Amino acid sequence: MPDDLTQVRFSVTDFPTYYIYTIQSGNFAALNHALRPFGISVMFWRVLAVLQESDGHNIGYLSGKLAIDRSNLSRIVDQMARDGLIERKTPPHDRRNVLVCLTEAGRRKVDEAYPSVLRIIESTMDGFSAEERRTFLALLKRMRNNVLQQGGR
């Protein structure tokens, strides 16, 4: 490593995070475009997707799962509740814990939008074999675990 770090030159394309960010950014734009006919955004879709997989979670859980800070997620959930896609429920045994749950309208929205979302997701993996997809996902999970161990979300 050089003694004078001000002289270090590098390319951002040398770092995997550059590609991760550009993939996410492009995918986000494509998904927003695909979801527009269904009247939802990618942020709404992400919440709906988590809840359709396992319904009834508090904001803290959803915030961690979606890597969205609580205040932004609360605003998203407020809008989704106004739109009738989710509802808040308070369990009788723990009145302090408010759960976010899908409504029937939210479930229908997931069912309607899923084919369009799947097309976008699949297109990002065009040309990858099933084995390459499994390997790629395993490597991404390892990177995510490394980030979590470093104190990231």
C-alpha cells in the first residue's frame, strides 16, 4: 500500500458494490415502470411481497427485512393503509405491538402484479444457468452476511 494515500487511483468498477448498486438502480426503475399499471410503487411492492410470504409483522421486523428505516417505512405503511392494501392490527395479548397485515385488496394486488414483477426479475438473470443462479445467490448471501457482521443492516 502506498505511503501517500492521496496518490491512490482506482476505478469504481473495481468494486462489486458498484455493480450491485447499478443493478439495483436499474431494476428499481424497471420495476416501477412495470408496477405503474397496478397503481403501486416498488416500495409498496416490497412490503406486499414480505407480507404475502408471512403476514402480520410489526414495523421493526419489516424495517429490518426490507432495509428501510422505520420513519420512511411508517410513511409507506400509512399510505398503503389509506389505499386499503394493508391494515394495522393490535393483538389483544400485547396492545403495544401493532402488526401490519395484508387486506384482501393487498392480496389481489400481489396476485395481479406478480407476473410483471417476475418477468423483470427473470430478465435480470437471462443467460444464467440454474447452477449459476444458485451460485450467484449463495455468493450474494455471503456478501450480505459479511455486511451484517460489519454492523450494516
